[in-house]
Amino acid sequence: MKNVALNDVHISLGAKMVPFAGFNMPVQYSGINVEHETVRKDVGVFDVSHMGEFILKGEGALDLIQRVSSNDASKLFDGKIQYSCLPNETGGIVDDLLVYRIDEKTYMLVVNASNIEKDWDWISSHNTGGVEMKNISDQTSLLAVQGPKAAAALQSLTDVDLAAMEYYTFKKGAFAGVENVLISATGYTGAGGFELYFENKHAKHIWDEIFKAGEKFGIKPIGLAARDTLRLEMGFCLYGNDIDDTTSPIEAGLGWVTKFTKNFVNSENLAAQKQEGVSRKLVGFEMIDRGIPRHDYEIVDVNGNVIGKVTSGTQAPSLQKAIGMGYVAKEFSKEATEIYIKIRDNNVKARVVKFPFK
């Protein structure tokens, strides 16, 4: 198991540490519901330093990204970020990721912790143009400061005008006295906020300064369990649950990041899939009857016939109801369709709803 740079800090704060994607990670501190509400209403800090970061540099960097990713990275400009995915050759997804354009010939890719090695090998296998690739994951710490008070809580630590930053843009600048911090207006919570990338050696100093500056805003450390309930309320996909090597971006509702204005891995087949339609779709649903859906529970129709499978589910802290995501046969994917979740041999009624959950 690897430790993040702030491992001892999390332990000293009483975090419950669990193995996650090869790292010891804080799953919760004061409790999932309290942490979830802190982020929705105020501001919280997640240590997500387990995520992977690759730098791609050189004349062919954009061409390589265009060939391996589904979105159109030619639309990026300096300081702009794009959500995308890496399709595989069999119709599934190697990973979902963020693409950062540093400059015309330099990009940063941010990938899921569990897929760092897999993604590196995949992109490297397509690097036929001699693009310089550097894996900076082990040297990089990443803090996500999320919530409606994030900009106010952090503003005293930087000259960058945080409130003026547009969603999915970034700036490099001094932060808490540390030069060259990448400040990104992104996050995985739907509550607004920023993600901060910097060298491991600055982690303790930056963490301490964030908590000093944010004290009057009620800032708290938040674990990965609340990160999961927050992203699920928004209907954001989690790799390994809602998308994986067997799910196509079209089935997963990621057609908006799958652009057929260029050729990329398996683009021909995915274009045909978009044209002809798919046999199953990823949907959101809320429980009508009492019960909490969990990963891998069967989804059935009124007669008990299996029509799909739950990929994510929880009791949503902000919504006070049980919600989930799952793949269902296309004919059951329309909003308001009644479906049933098989919970301990009982078929429990639910209905299909739109994202984000309300």
C-alpha cells in the first residue's frame, strides 16, 4: 500500500483509513452525512492525491491525445480543461479523465488512481510520434476544496481571482506562498470549488494554510465516502462502478464527450452505435418503496424478469431518499418508467429519473 504525503495528518485527525486503489486513504472523519452536508452548504477539503497525472509534451502531443481520447481536444486553449474518456478497441472504456492544456505543445492528463499503470501503458502503446511522456503521479499532491464557500475560504491565499474563474479552467500561480500551484476550477461534487495540484513537499504547509484561512467559513476535512455520495447525487460516473472496460460511452450517456469530428480508437464502431442506438442505457432511479440499492443488485420488471443491474446506490444525505444508477434495457430507460430493484429476494419499486437527482 502506498501512503499519500498527508497520511500522518489524516491519522492524527482521527480519519478512518482504508485501502483504496493501492493507497491508504481517509474514507471518513466525523461521519459521512455530516461531511456530505459540509460540502453542500459550506466548504470541505478532500485529499485526492492518489489520482494520476501524466504530462504529454511535444509537437505530436495533441495528435496523440486526439487518437486515444473521445472528446475533441483541438477545441482546448491554454488554461482550459476537458472531460473525456479513453475508448478501448472492444467498445468499452479504458478510463475517464481530464485533459488540461498547459500550452500548445504541453498537456496534463488526470486519470483514476486504480488505472494509472493501465492508462500509461495504453497511451504509450499509441505513442508512435515520439511524444515526451512523464508520469508525475508519485510526486504530485492534489487537494479538492469543494463547496459554495470554497472561493471565499481560499481567496486570502492567492492573487488569482478565484470567484472570476470559469468552470473547467485553470491558472498557475502562487498559493499559500508556494509558487507554481495549479489552481483548477473543477471537482467531483457538484458543489463548486477548486482542485489544487502541487509537489508533495508542500502538502503539509498548504493543508495547514487552507485550514487556517478557512476556519471562519467552517472548513472541515472530508473523506472519500462523502465524495461518493456527493458525486452520486449529481449522476457523475465512477470508473469501476458505472463505467468500465465493458461499457461503451454511448450506453453510459457520455455521447457529449464522444465527438465524431475526428478519428480515434474504435470511433467507427461507436459512431455506428450512436447511429443505430444501443440495447441498454445507464439511468438514474429513485426508490419509491423502502430499500437501499447497492452495486450489482439486479433490476427487474414488474414480472420479475431481469432487465439490468445496479452500478451505484446509496441513501442520499441531501435528498433524504434512496437513489441509484444502473444499466437497463433501452425500453425501460425513459424518465418515469417504473422498475424494481431486487433487494434480499424482494422486488422493491423504483422509478427512472433524470440527472442530477433532486
